[in-house]
Amino acid sequence: MQALVIAAHLIIGLSQSHKPIEATQMAGPTPDAPHVAVIGGWNGVASTAVANFRASGVSLTLIPLANPDASLLVFPPTGVAYRQNPESHYLWRWLDLHGIDLVICVGDGGASLATALQRIPAITSSESDLKLPKSIPRSEAHKEIDRRTARAPREVAEELAKFYGHDFSQPVYINALALIGRLRLGQVDDVRRLAEPYVDGTRDSLAKANATFYAGHLLFAELAARTHASSDAARYTDRVQAAAELASTPSGDEMSDGVFMACPILAAAGHMDRALRHLRYMERLDLRPDGLYRHSPLNDAAWGRGNAFPALGMAWTLEQNEDPEILRSYQSLIATLAKYQDREGMWHQVIDQPGSYAEFSSTAMIADAMIKGVRHKWLDAAYESRVQRAWKALLARIGPEGQLIDVCESTGKQKSAEDYLNRAASNGKDARGGAMALLLATDLGKQ
């Protein structure tokens, strides 16, 4: 009797007109089976040969319509991902990230991809002659993914700390969070050196008073907690109190980011009443009826970081004080976000649009909010498996020398969902993504 083949459907990207680039996956007989991607539909017409292809002994990903708009594809991709040439960028990055051992480009139009791929062997095939070669060795791309995903959290944290957390010229949250990660690794003296000008009066940490600077003062809260038995604690606490006095409602320019930018520093200063008031204000502005956050009142798009900021902000606040109303809001948001985690473990640039790119920073932030919840028993222990899936997916996207894949650029209020879909996604060093990954790695390293 032939074994039952269980197929899974996924969307690996969007065309320029936002049509889905769909795929079917069929697992191989063992986890180590070669992974083959068979791709057709280069000219806007789905390949029936690809859609119906079956083969034993391998894991298959079938993409019968790689180019729904019949766009001009360029490999390696050019332009800003995924704003320009999105089909090329989606295919190129997806293949590199998912342990593909062989790419078969079927029909006219796939030769440019087959020629451009370097770390994954690729061949071309006609529709009528589609078949597998006899031997499919592990590709260099697959070996690199294996190397990345085998790393322990502490190892990754130490790698990231070489490239992130060395700049506090601006006391904003991105710099502060990376420095907190370094503190957790025991690199205390250098972090205190970078913070010193702001506590000895040489520089004013609030010379530019805005929400990103208020959250940047979380570093001083962390330093105060670590030096509570010394005379330095009062100097750090003074900076925390100064930021909290300015972090009053409304804050964050109506953006859901404001939950993170204000609530944790208010809680660190002991102002839980103001933290709760601020959360209620942000919920009235941005919490949708379905439990996700719009980024701002300009439109209803559930931007990835626009939901990750509230999740992490509430978790951070609850670590200071387990206010029951904030706890209920946190648990509700986390339960809603859990519904949108994809099969790999990622959350996306627009949370409820699976074809949008799997976004690095929001995944790290949501996973960090979840692991805090599990540790403090605010969440059921079952959430830990979600965190581990997210972590493995992120590991594949953390390359050598601090390189990260698909971190959304800095994003203010946008006027439409399309604007969020078109935000640039990095492929290299990124201070924001590095800080969030370092926080998650050090939190996971506590196990």
C-alpha cells in the first residue's frame, strides 16, 4: 500500500500586486531527507506539472506559480526588498533560509534563477521531463542553516554582543536594550562606562525628550537594580525618575509603540497608576475589536512591531508590578498573537496577512514577551513550545558577524496597509533587530 502523503499549504510571499505566491510542502520519509524545491509558473501561468509532481525519498516544496504578475524577474534580486522586485526577493531569500538542497526550475523563465544560485545546486527542466537526479547531496546553504540552528542561546548572545550594544551616544531604546543584553552577559564595566556621562552630569540624557528616549532610560533602571546596595544606585534612579516625569499620557504620537515606550519606565519609577492609565489610553486609540493592535488611528493595519511593542511593553511592566488589569490585557494580546504564528514559528510584517514577509524583530519581541510570561507563570507552559519554534526560525536568520535577515526598517505612522507591506527589509547588520535578538537570547539563556 502506498504511504499517505500529507501536504501542507503555505504562502511564501506576495507579488507586486499583492497576489500570493503559494507553495505546497510534503515531508520526506526522515528529517534528514533531501529537500527539493520545484518551481514553475514564471510567466503568470501556473505549471500543472509542478503542482502534480510527486517523488519518494525527499521532502518537496512545490511552487507552481512563482510569478503571478508575469513580472520581470532578476536574480540575484535588485532594489529594496520587498518594495521593489518583490517576487525575486521573496523567492531568493526563501530558498536560502529553508534548507533547500536542490532547486528544479521548470519551464521557460527559470534559467536566470538556476544560473544565479551559488550555494544551492539548481537545474532546469521541461514540463514533460520533470524528474529527480539519482543523488542529491546536502547543499552549502542547508549546511549553513544546520550550523546556525544548532547554536545555543548563550553562544548566539555572545556573538551578537560583539556587534551590538557598543553605542550610547544617543540614549534611545535600541541602544539601551542592546546594552541591557550585554549586562546580562556580565559585561558590566563597559556598559557602566558608556552610561556614565549621563549620570555624572556631563551629558543630559533627556536633551531630546521623546518616547524613544524615555524607553532608553530602561538601561538606567537595570543599572539601578544591579547596584542597589551601592551609592551609584541613586544616580541611576535619578535618571529613571526624570524620564518617568516626562513620559506622561499621551505619548508615542498615537502609535501602539507607546505601550513599550512609556509603560515600563513608568513602572520602573513606581508609577503603576500612570502606567495603567497610559495603557488604557493606547488601547482606546489602537486596540482593534479582534484583539490585535492597529499601529495608529490612520488605518487598521496590524503592523508586526506595532503588536510586538505592546506585548513586550506589558511583559516588561508586569515584571515590575503584576497589576491585574495589565495582566489581563497582556494575556489577551498574547493569546490573539498566538493564532497568527506561522508554521515555521515566525510572525509577519502585517500580522494577519501571511504573505507579507516573516519579520525578524517582531518575532523576537513577541517570543521574548511569551518567555517572560511562561517564566512568571502568567502564561501556560505550553507557550514555551511556541517560543522554541520562533527561536529556531530566528536562528536561521542570524548569520555571521551580526547579519540579520528581514528586519523592518524604522517605521512611523503609515497611511495604508500597502505602506507597511512596502517597508524595507534588511539583509545585514541592523541595530534594532540585533538588540531584540540579544534580549531574547539572554532571556532564553537563563534556562
